[in-house]
Amino acid sequence: MSQVRIIKKYPNRRLYDTEISSYVTLEDLRQLIIEGESIEVRDARSGNDLTRSVLLQIIAEHEDIGQPIFSTQLLTSLIRLHGDSLQSIIGSYLERSLQAFNEQQQQLRSTLGSLMGQTPWSLLNQITERNMEIWKGVQQGLINGLTPTASPESSKPHAKPAAKTRRRSTRAAARQ
């Protein structure tokens, strides 16, 4: 992150980025903020800090797009807190809550990133390769189990046990 980027706001509502010497839109400022840039908006004539009001304007424009972050109930509560003795406390509370949320989100992303490796595809490839190795081992085991092997014991002719032969001959003699 670099130093604070100065944006001048002119009476005609145009925003001028002093770093690139060009006019910018609110959407351009939003993108800079998303990319991690710090901005400061100053009135071109008086030099007054207009950053908060411009940031609120960016938020207000994006609240109409998609699912809003601020519910009507939340906004109503914030309006009621303005001028209240708790006004100074609620600002720092919300700031700390968002900071904690961001830290937890970063931890979750980091944990998921370490579990999954670089990309979901690399994890999927690793799992697929491991499954293929297991499958090859199973197939080889089946092939080895079905193929007869020539061992010394299997090449001997199978003789009937002598005890069974004696029983049969004894039974045959008893019948006669």
C-alpha cells in the first residue's frame, strides 16, 4: 500500500486524481479502495476534507445494487444514535467489529488455502492421481489372485487320505 492518494472535488462535482492527473468517477475510487489504496478527498477550493461524504456516497450507490449490506432497521438505528451520548462509542464498536470480522475472514481464507493448495484444480488432480494409484493396486491384486501360479505343492498329484479309503473298505466288508 502506498501513500494517501489525493483526490480533489470541484464545484461541478467532478473528482480529479492528482496522482494520475485525470478525472475519475466514484466507481474508479471504489476500485482503488478495493485494491488497497488509501484515498483522501479534498474540496478543490477550500481544502476541506470530504472523504467521509464521498465514501458514504459510494456506499449509497452500491446499496441499490444487489443485496444491500445495511438493512432499513440498521440504518434507522444509526440515525437514532446520532446526537446520542453513545454516538462516539458506536463508531468505535462498529470499527472494531468489522476489523475482527476481516481478521476472521483472512484466517478462514488462509486455512482453506493451505488445505486446498494453490487452486482447487491442483487438489482435485492430487486426489485423482492418488485414486488412480489405489485402483491400479486393486487391479494388480485381482490379476495376481486370478492367475494360477506354479508352486511345488500345486504340482504334486492329490492323493486321497488313507483313512477315508480304510473306512470305505471296512463298510463294504461289513455289508457283505
